[in-house]
Amino acid sequence: MLAAMLASLWAHKRRLLMSSLAIVLGVGFVSGTFVLSDTLKSSFYSSFSSTGSGVGAVVRHGGAHGVPAGALDRIRALPQVAAADGTVEGVVTVVRPDGTPVSSGNLPGMLASVPSDQRLRSVPVTRGSPPSGSRQIVVDETTAGDAHIAIGDRLRVVGRDGDHGRIYRVTGFTKAGAYSGAGLGMSPSQAARVLKATGYERVDVAGAGIGQDELKQRLSGALGGAYAVTTGTAEVHKQADDATSATKPITIGLLMFAFVALLVAALVIFNTFQILVAQRATEMALLRCVGATRRQVFGSVVAESAIMGLVASVIGVAAGIGIGTGMLALFHAFQETVPVGVPPFELGTSLLAVGVGLVVTMVAAIIPALRATRIAPIAALRTPDQPRTRRAGPLRVATIAVFGAGGLALAVGGAVYGDVLGMIAVAAGGCVFFVAVLAAGPLYIPPLARLIGAIPARAGVPGRLAVANTVRNPGRTAATAAALTIGITLVTLFSVVGASAKASVDERIADRYPVDYMVRSATSDSIAPGAIADLRARPEIGALAVLRSAYGTVNGAKTEILGMSGTQVTRLTRRLATEGSLAALRPGTTAISADYAARTHLKTGDRLTVRTPRGGTSTPRIVAVYDSDFVSAPVALSTEAFAHGFGAVRAGQGLMNLRPGVTDDQGRRAVDAVLRQYPDVQAPSVAQIREQLSSSVNALLGVVSGLLGLAIIIAVFGIANTLSLSVLERTRESALVRALGLTKRQLRRMLSVEAGVTAVVGAVLGVLLGIGFGRAVVAAIAEMSAVKVFAVSYTQIAIFVVVAGGCGWLASILPARRAARASIVSAITDE
Amino acid sequence: MTAARPAVAARGLTKTYGTGGAEVHALRGVDIAFDPHAFTAIMGPSGSGKSTLMHCLAGLDTVTSGVIHIGDAEVTGLTDRQLTLLRRERVGFIFQAFNLLPTLTAEQNIRLPLSIAGRAADERWFDHVIDAVGLRDRLAHRPSQLSGGQQQRVACARALLSRPDVIFADEPTGNLDSRSSAEVLGFLRTSVREFGQTIVMVTHDPVAASNADRVVFLRDGALVDELRSPSPQAVLDELKKLEG
């Protein structure tokens, strides 16, 4: 039996080639993802362990203010301590003295303390000298290279110690860290000053000739229970684990895409074995005739799939190393600390990937194997028949209908209900409905194929024959198309959600943000008052309203309270208030957001009980309800009432319009001229914000579509596979139509149309399902996200369908060539 | 029954498979001409090369040497595309295994060659052919719903509809019972007598061959004999002589 199985496997190796490729790609994706996460993990470990070697112990304080400077002095005074220094870290804005930015993109700079003792330094100073005193700074090599900074240059750094910052002299360069913006270093005391740190985040300690454990004990003993002390080694591991856990979502996301790819591959395998079993009915029956049991027939098919799965998975793991290398290169482009090059081979994860591929292949072959056991021995004596699909039984139809209806009801219910629970219902119902739709494929695929095939069928005989061939075996065509449907559904779903997100952003910005600029700080939550005053002084600026925010108690609950000038805001836009008028906002009155109003059932005319740290308790009357999309804080007070309640709070956000008649260019120049003095204040125009949001949505969609592209490629292999197996089965028919006068080109066209129609059927189905699911997802998340408007990019979706049809055509090239090459005589006379 | 130009003619036809020691000579210099409007049978023992001869004559297979004409067209030396067009325009086929397309109805199968060629069928001729093969009430059926005899009659109608210069029939009765065989042979004879069709049929059945106007005998790839208007017995005797 084994010998027969192996012989048959070898004889059919070409027929298994395409479906093996599907597994190779799927497993390659899985193992590539593993390779990526292995490499990231090991690179984090090695980078941390190589630099933190001098630190014997780390001290933290349990409170909110970190380790105070006094504690550092006590640590330094211990006899077992060779060196100790505190660390702080935070965002700042860095520019050249003339205001030109230094950090890449719009990212703020990352300021970290650089210990004076090099044993404590986690980032080595590679050139020049470490910073000391209050006027020195070091910059990471990458930023220095990109911004052409030389040792001795001067840089302005704006932190929390002043609106204009201070000028520092560059004394050296450090190794580039993991952060993408500019990496800056100052002496620990100066860094703490710039960042207005009340204490150090932690204190790193080097021991004087004692082990880490002993040092830890001594420190704990000396400092008391309020301090947590860990050894340097434990700290290195903890930090590496933290860093690695940041990459976990990426790994999980990639594995989800790999799962989709494997699912599609499984469908391709399933279809392949269905066809092979049908084609080899005689062979199977002969085995039964000569005494093989059903169990043996079943075993031989599954064993065949196991060998195929094993071989393909091993190749897939090898391919995965290549895919992983590619992904690493991609990551490297975003983050330079990620190593490039061929990653190391990891036995454990490789075995796991092989196991996954093997199991997927074998599971996919189970139903075909069961079908093989149902072939009666007598079939060996009959002439081989065209494999025929049986009509779906009423039980099957009923089951599919019940599941389909149930899934649909669940998804629609979830979409209407909304919220997190609704999302889950949409996802679960959607999956059930999707599976039911795919399972029902043989019922509606033939009419759909005839409909789509009507165009090529009109063009001539090859088209008509192709459509007839597409619908002759509905089960096979349905399974082939389904593989593509999965990928196209997901791509369409993401495209719809993306288009909806973009449309929502556009609508929100166009309709409800009738302002030209937003003013905010890049590094903190407050804007320099000078910047506001200077902007107001410019003739180009029309209205500028500022919003301040702080926390108080409203009706007994801690609530964010906004301070704004009703007249200022009203001058800026009248569309903010959805009820009442913000112009009526003055001491004794208040306004609430639409969301808050909906949540609390409060309305204009009602009173709130507001308690503030300085103003005590008051009961202002609600005079207006404002749009929550525009201003998210639930409760707003007038500027005067806010100042009375909270004291002097800096403006957190500014909304600004140009004076009528001022062009965008003039406005931009005026704004930039003012903000040169306030490096951390930014004033993006609303058009820029929209652009940014749009492009980040696009970038995300691009990545997702690229990852789903693999599933689509696998499905295209599936089409090529089904077509080539069908071509083998129909050699005689092909020869016949050739004998009757079909040219080789017409024969090739016939097969191309067949593949193209199958692909377009799968794609159209996927597009319809994707739009439907997209509609449900948008409805479900409308309540809790910024995506409110449903939109479909029809051009994008038309491209999907056209590309799918084109891929189908590509998939037909090789099988069609082989069919056209076959000799007419041997095909016709071959019994 | 002589005409100025033969419907199909071959001169010095050889066909060799393989090379060196494994060489097989399927045809060794065959010279033959088929009269128009005549029914000719090609006979011979198994392996005599009769099917190879027919495939070469019909342009389905290439020859090693020699020249073949169908009407005024030289078959040998045509490109694959030209050959396809030639078959489309001038040649009809009937095969032993019927070879109908399972996805098409009987009528669609019958009209297929003309559709491929992009030509319209002569509807009166179509009706005539359908009535002659007696398939009027079976036109909407698919091949799987037809008996073997009916399927072969569909194939006959398909070959006749385009009024080709010649129909090649390869063992047309090989898969049929004697009653269906008689029907098909009767129909082929009628189409020669009444419609002036030219038919070349390969068969190993003496009864089938005796329906032809002329029977040529092949042995080991060469023409050895021929009979005019033979009886089944005469064909059988000749075959015995060849095999014996």
C-alpha cells in the first residue's frame, strides 16, 4: 500500500506542484514572522546586555516623584558604591539658533541624561566628550549626520524650563538609539532641570568590587522600604522584555495575516485533492478490488497529503528565512537599530512552522480522503467517466441556509447595536455568514459565472466554450473562486473602512472645523503665552481662540473642564454650538458637550454642581451644548470662571482664522515668522492635518493590502492549479476542438477566459461581501470611533476586480500553453 | 466514378517514429488517391498503419516525407494555423469514441465547427441533415443523455453540416452495437449517394467496410490490395489472406 501510494505521489508530482506552492507561501509567511520576532528579540537582548554591563544595581522609588536628589547623594556616600547617577528622559524641541528644525520629520527630540561615569552609560559617547555642566549637549550620530551637526555647533533646546529654551554647545556624538527623532543627551542634573523633573526615574549604581546581589542587599539596607532595588542583570532583562513586548502586536498582526494565507492555502489543497481523487477514481477502485480496505484508501490519501505538506513546509521554512530577511529590511528602513542581513536559524520556531504547514495540509485533505473511501471497487471495471459533482442535498442546503441566516442576523444586529459587544457580534456573525456563503457557492456560482461570462461568450466560440466549462463542475469552480474571495473580501473590507475613515475625517474637518489653523505644542500640553500674544499681534491673523483645560468635580464625578471665551469662539465659528449659544457663556453659566448631554440627559436650562480647587462649589446654568467631535471635554466654563476656579492655567490649544482676504501663503509666512521664536509651538493648517490623517490611513491600508496580497497570490496559484488539473482531465476535448478547427490561440483564449471568469466571479463575490462587512463594521464602530460616515472607493474596488481578472488570466498562461502544445492525435486516440 | 482531381491524394508517404535502433516505420511509401463523392474504407490488421495514414491525410499528424493534397491544397508544409484553418473549412471528422463536448447540447455540438469558423449554417441543409440522422427530438439533449448510436449520429451530423471536401471517419462503429452500426453506416452511405459527400473511413469491421465503394488494404505501412464494391465475405477473405 505504501509503495503504491509513493508511486502514485511520484507520478502525480507535477499535479501537486501548484498546491504545494500554496503551502510553501503560507508556511513561508508564518516562519518569516517567527524569524522576524526571534531576530528582534535577540537584537534587543544583545543591544541591552552589551551596553548596560557596568551597572550592578538599579534603584527606583515607589512614589510618583521618582528618586529625589538627596537619595542619590546618600547612595554615592555608601562605601560599596563606585559610581551612581540618576536618569531622566523626556521630549523636547530642538532647533538651530535661527529656528531651523533639527529633528527628523515633525518628531520632537528625546532628551536623556548622560552619566558622567562611563560605566553607567547605557549609550556610549562615540566621538567628542560627554556633556557636563549646564551648557553642553551631545547628539546621536544619525541626527548629527542627517542635520549636518558638527562638534562645537550650537543648538536651542526648548523643554519645560522656558518658552524660548536655552542654547547649548555640542560636545560629542552618541550611538544612535531606537528612537526615530533626534536623540539628545545632557548631564543628569541639567536634563532634570530642562524637563522640570522632581526626581530621577531611577538611579544606576556601579558597585566597588562586590557582586550584584551583595550590592543590591547593601542598597536595600541603606535606603529602606520605600525604594525598590534590582540587580543590573535583572534590569537588562526587564528592559529587553519591555522592548520586545512592544513588537508583540506586530508579530500577532503578521501571524493573523499568515493565518489568512494558510486558510487560503488549505482551500487550494482541499480543491486539489478533491480533483485528484475524482480523477483517480479508477486507480482507487482498483486498489479496493485487489483488497485494500477503506481505511487503507483513506490512509493513503492522507499520507500523500502528509508527505506533500512536509516537503512543502520544509521548503516554506527556507523561504520564510528569505521573507523574514525582507521584513527585517523593511523594518530597518523605519528603525535603524533593527539589524539587517540573513537572520539566524531557530530550530524551535522552524519546527513549529513545519508542524503548522503539515497539519493544515492534512486537515485539508481529510474530506477528499473520505470521498475516496466511498469509491466502489466496481468503478475499476467501468470506463473512466468525467468526474461529476452531485447536486447539493436538501439537508446541506438547509444547514447552509440556517447558518447563513443566523450569521447575517447576528452581524446586522451587532451593527445596529454598536459598541464593543456589537463589534464582536459583527465579527462572529460575519465569519459564520462568510463560511455559509462560501459553502453555498456551488448553488449560485454557475448563474453568476454565466452572467459574468456573457461578455466573453458573445465574443465567440472560445468564450462560449469557456463559460460552459466554468459551470460544468460548480463545486470545483466554487472552491477555486472561494480561495480568491477570502483575500478580496478582506482587502475590500479594509478599503471600505479606510475610505470611510478618510471620508469621516474630511467631513469632520470640512464641516465642523471651520478654522484655518490649530495651535499646539509639540512637546507639552501647554502653549507659550508669548506665542499667543505675538500671533494675535499679526495683522494677517483674524480671530484666535484659546482653550485651557483642567480637572474638577462636576455633579460628584472627576471631569475635565474647559475654559473658553464664548465671544472669541463665536467670532471664530458659529457652528460649534448644536443647541443654545456659546456667546452666552459667562460666569454663572456653563456649556456641555453633546456626548455628555446624551450620557447624563442634561439639557440647556439645567444646572450643574461644579467644584474647583480654588473657586469652591458653584451651580452654573447650562446655556449651550457643543459638538463633541470638535471639543472633546464634557464641560466648559467661561475664561473668567475658569480662572477663578483653577488660577492661571496656560492655554492648551489655539484655534485660529486668517483675516478675510489673506491668502494661505501669506498666512503661513506670518505664522512661521512668529513661531520661529517658539520652537515647540506648532500651527498646522487644517488642510495639513487632513493630509496627514489621509496619508497615514493610506499608508496603513497599503501595508494591510500588501500583506493580504499574499493570500491573493496563493488564490491565483489555486486558479492555475485547478485549471491545469482540469486541462489534464479534458485533454481529449481540447484535442477534439482543435481537430474541429479551433486554433491554438483560440484554445489558449478559451482557457484564459475560463480562468478569468472564475477569478472575476471570486472577486465580485469578495467585493460584495467586503462592502457588506465594511458597512457593518462602520456601523458598529461609529459610536466609539471617529469613523462615522460610510464611503466606498469604487475606483479602488474596480481595480481589485480588474486585477483579479488579470491574475486569473496570468494563472491560465502555463496550463493553456501545455494544452495547446498537446498533440491532437495522441489525445484523440489515447483510450 | 472518376473525376478530374481526387478529393484527397498522397504520394510517397512515409512516417517514422523514433530514431536509430528503435525506429518504427508506420508508413513506408504510400501512394493513394481518393475519388470525390466516393465512400472509401481503409482496412488492415492491427498495427498496419491505417489510423496513422488517416491522421496524416487529415492533417492531424505530420509526415516524415511525402506530399498530401486535399483538393487543390497541399497539406504537407502548412503551418499549424494554416492546417487548423484547412480542417475547419474542408475536413469533417467522425471518431470511434464519438468525441462530443459534454458541456454542449446535441445541436450546439452539431453547429460547433461552423461556429468556430464563424460561418452561418445553411438552415435548410441543417434541417435536412437533422432529419436524415433522425435527431429532431434530441437536439436539446446533452451527450450524457444520448445513447451511443445517437451520439455517433450527432457526430455524423456535425461532420456533414459544413459540407466538407472530405469526412474522415476513424472506426465510427467501433463502440456501437450492430443495430446502431447499421444505422450509422447506412447514413454515411446515404450522404455519399445522395449528398455527394466524400468519406474516408478506417475500420477493422468487414461488414462496415462492405458498405464502401472501395476498400483499400494496408499491411506493415504499405498498400497491398484493394477491392471495388466488395461483399463482406470478399473483405473477410482478403483480410484472412493478409493476416495469414
